[in-house]
Amino acid sequence: MTPPAPLKLIALDPDDLAVISAHVQDARVQASDIVWRQGEKRLVVGMSRLDWEQTLSGETASRRLIAALRFDRVLACKSRKINLEAPDTTLELLCIEFHQGEAPGGSALLLFSQGATLRLDVECLECELTDLGPDDLGTAPADRGG
């Protein structure tokens, strides 16, 4: 069986972002994989996401994919209940929301379990999700079984 092509999605409006949010639901993110490049106005989040397409197609064994989530045109990045001084902390991403401000700008909220949040104030919504490959390492016991 041929593995599916890697997913690459771009969001330029709230509806597009809702699709990306669905694909990253329950993704695991280590604090060390959150990279804010203020000078480039970019935030990149590395993650291990569930392959929802495989799960919804009826496969019995879930699998995870390594993916990168990138936001461009970010004016400010603020966090709440995320300890960036503890790089091994694992966060579980619940969803991504967009709150419109003065058009075309607004705020993208990455909402994690236990109230952790990243808030990105953006000039305009410009987000990309790209799969990088299967998460074959299974580095954490929590990765086993989905």
C-alpha cells in the first residue's frame, strides 16, 4: 500500500484556519519546538500530530506524523501557562481560533490543554501546515497507541 502524500495546507482566512485546526487537534508539542522569530515576524511550531485522514478511513492503528505549523506576519507572540524555560514540557494542542481585529489583522489563539495558550497578533492571517514524515521514533511512552 502506498503511503498518502504529505499534507500541505495554507490558511488565509478563518475558514481555512478551521481546517488546519481540525488536522492539528490533539497534536503533541514540546515547548522547545515553539520557535518565535521576532525579526522575521514568524512563529514555527513543530509537532507530532494524529493522522486524522488515516483514522477516519477506518484504519485500526492510529499513527502520528511530524509536522510544522508556521504563522507569518506575526506582530507579537504572547504565551500563558507555557514554561519556555522547561523545554521538555509536552503540550497537547486542542484547537486554533482566529479573532478578527482591524481588517485584515487579528489574533490567532493556539489553545492547549490545561489552559496553556499562545496568542499571535497578526497583520493578516497567513498560516501553513506541512507534514514532514511519519513519527516512527515513538520517543515518549504517551506516543504509543495514539
